[in-house]
Amino acid sequence: MPRVSLDLELEKDRAVVKSDGWKIASGLVPGEPNQGLVAEMGDSPARLPDYDDSGWEHDSDIQKRRSVGFTFAWYRIKVTIPDEVKGEKIGGGRVWFETNVDNYGEVYVDGNIDRDKWVVTGNNTPKRVLIDDPAVPGTEHSIAVLVANAPLGAPVGTIFMRYATLAFEPAPGP
């Protein structure tokens, strides 16, 4: 199988993975006072796949500039691994989520971040995160991207995602 990919900004590509699009909300914990910024908070529940995002903005324009200064936002999407993409069978291969955010970003798959490999940190750094290996058609995944304006001590500009794709690749080996 050659590498094939889907652009998660495009409705026709999101339809392949049975996604109704992006949900976006401001804050480290959206809807909380002061956007959920609390000293020594252990974690944000917004990363979890069952977090109630029903009140979030539904917007597929991930490149829209949002907020200024010190701020956070969550971008969330649910995808279902398809049987095939662009005529290529997906089962048994690898599925990757690829993005670049302005500025700092973290990617959580089904509520988890892989701290051992594919660690996601940095300012305007491309991110490539393993979603499924081996790919199992019909499996649903929640992808949550936390974006912060950086540098944190003196943020500039706004926050947005430059791109978001799902890439499907063959499993390694002979």
C-alpha cells in the first residue's frame, strides 16, 4: 500500500472517516472561570474522549486566527478508521495524525499523550502522532489538540492550526 492521506479540513475527506468536523473551545478547561487556569492543576479533562464538548463551536476552519496574548484552546475531532482510502485497503497498516499549530501544541489520542515517543512539544513544530498500529477498520478515535499562544512569558500573534491530516501507511517490514 502506498501512503495515502486525508485533509481533515475538507468535508469530503472527513466523510471518509465518518467525522462531523472540528469542535473548538477557548481555555485550558473550556467554560470554567478564567478559562480554567488554576495554579497547580493536575490535568485538563478536556483531553478526555468523553468530555462534554456539545457547547463548543463547530467550525472546520482550523486556520482561523483565534484570540491574542496568553491563551489556550482545544481543537477536537472524532474519526473512524475506514476500510479503504483512495482505493487502498487500510487494515493492518499504520494511521498517523499530522499537524502544525501556532504556537505550542499537544496532541491527545483517546485522552492520552505518548510521553515516551513522538512527544509533542515545541513552538511551531510539526507533529506526527501514531493513532492506530495496526489499523483496525471501524475503530473510533478521539483526537484532541491543545494549543497555546507562545512564548508563554511574552506571547505574540494568535493561535491556529496550519493543517491537520490523517496519513495511512503500510506496516513496516518485508
